Amino acid sequence: MIHLNDNNYKRYNSFNRRKFLRSLALIGAGAAVMPVLSACSSTSDLTSDHRDKVRKKGNEAAGQMEAIVSYATLAPSGHNTQPWEYRIKENTITIYPDYSRRLPVVDPDDREMFISLGCALENLVIAAKFAGFNAHAESKFNNGKEDCIVVSLESREPNKSMGLYDAIKKRQCTRNEYDGKPVPMADLNRMEVMEKEPGVNCVIISDKKQISRITELVKEGDIQQMNDEAFYTELQSWIRFSEGEAEETGDGLYSKCMGNPSVPRWLGKTIMNIFFGAKGQAEDDEKRILSSSGIILFASEKNDKASWINTGRTYERWALTTTMLNIKSAFINQPVEVPSLKKELTSYLSLGSSIPQLLLRYGYSNPMPYSFRRSLKEVIV
């Protein structure tokens, strides 16, 4: 969902990775440095962290609520900003958008922020059911900071089916090349019949001609975004180039999650600023998309906060379902984030009045490292 690309100035497009590595050896900077960051736009990954199981009934109520919230925090978010806060009161958990973590350049209307809140809500509902609660969610919109999602919990028999619950800890945006193997028809059918929130639908694309055309839109999105200095500056501010930096902040785009080694921030920024351009990023994205089994688009009938939340819930349900099937996925949201390309995508796929919200590639690959999450004391207010 939101996005993690990089690469910037056109004048550096002539550099390639081999030249870069030779130059790096000459300056004695140590082993490898920053290969191009995967251009997978969107809601980021999850985390490995210390949250294992929702506490059983009989434990302290507050601890049980916190355990449920810990699963909500494993939701994806743009640049792994984790733009949420939680308030626990008696039998309710309220989710608030954290506007201090906005992405004003790539997400100027907070669309992807509210999609992320929908993902967090879906995780929360699944974890609550596992712990022995029915969860009833009500969204309240009142301009800005008063916006929230109130989740009322009502005791029931615990649903101990591991299924989606267990997948929450395993789901990730896997930003490497895939093996190109097709997804069996039975699993594609399972994707299609998955329950969707009202007003949300999805389109599964496996036709190579269509994939090729969408790939061109992604590449054009790369070029437009990477050559936008404001976009680049915002992106770089959320990249965590070293493990120490990622662990300290508990957020952002951890370098290793994108297939890059851990390096000091000054070195990572230097490499980004000198050696990588939009054209190279576009070429890397093309390879990744063409190595995938297919593409899926999530669209909504309306383009408001309620629809964005419903999109997030539907997407997260799909992501957890595919995780159970050992299918990986990663965002390629560039054509959804660039207005002119969004119109072109809508027309090409004959979506009519439906609005594209999320675009992903999927397929089979090895898992990548998990990103970090902030502690509960930082997100529970």
C-alpha cells in the first residue's frame, strides 16, 4: 500500500550495480552496500518480535486486551510508518489515526493511512475471536483527530482455529524476485471466493499481455516518483539503513527487508544519492513483476474513509489467506498513487466507476527478514 521505492536523479541512470560495487571496493567501505531498494509500494511488512499468543481467558483483562492490540500492530502500513494509536477502556479498543506519521507526498489525502487502519482492524478482529470475543467495529469520522474506529468486545467461546490468526505473525510483503511458478487453480478459486467487505472487489490478473501492460504503468510510476525530489526526500527519511537504526526507531523500511545489507545511515544515503536512478529502479521492478505468478487489484465503489478501511480489511484477509497457502506478495502501487496513471489503469482494466486502491504482485519465493514494530507502550495511549 504505500510505498517503498527510491532512486532519484536522472543524471545517475547510467550507473549500474557492477560499477557501483567496484567503486565501493576502491573506497574500502567494507563488504556490500545498498543495491537498489525494492520498489514495492505500500503498506510495509510485519515483524518477528515478541508477540506469540493471545493470553488465555483467566489472565488479567488489561493484559488480554494488550495482547489483542499487539496483533493489530502487525498490520502493514505505508513505509512501515505504523500510523495508529490504540485506547483500551473496559470492553472496547479504539483505533485512532496518528497524523504525526502521515506521508503527505505519496499519500496526500491519507487514503493509504486509512487502508492501513483497516488492515489493523482486521488483525484485531481475528485475534479477538481467537481469544474468545466477538468484535463489533464502528467507524466514526469527524474531521481529523476525532476520526476513530471503536471496537466493542463481547465474550464468546474462543475460536481456536489457528488459520488466519497464525498467519498474522507470518504475513509479510516479500520484496524479492519470485520463481515464476503458476498458482494452482484451486488456490486461485480460494482467493476469489474469499469474503470481501461491502463495496470492495478484486481483480486477479494472470494474462501475460495484461501483466506486461501493467508493468509498463509501474515503470512509468517509478520514473515519475523517483524524479520527484519531495517524494525522494520523504522516502529516504523512512529508510532504516542499519539494524541498529531500525531497532531503535521500531518503524520504517528496514534495509534487510528489501534485500540490502545493513550499513551506517551516512553511507546508505550517500549510495542512494549517487548511484541509483529512476530508470534502474523501473528495470528492477520489471524483473520482479515478470517473475511473479500474477497481479491482483483491489478496488472500491466509493473513495471515502469508510471504503478505504473496508479495502484494508479485505486486503488483509486476502494477504492472510495467501500466507496460509505459502503464496508471497508485494505491493506495486505506483499506478494507483500517480493520478494520471490511475486513470489509465482504470480505463485499461475497464473498471468503470470502481476506484483502484491497491495493486500487488503474488507468487512463490523464499521469505525475507521481517521489519520491526514499535512497542505497545508507544502505541497504546
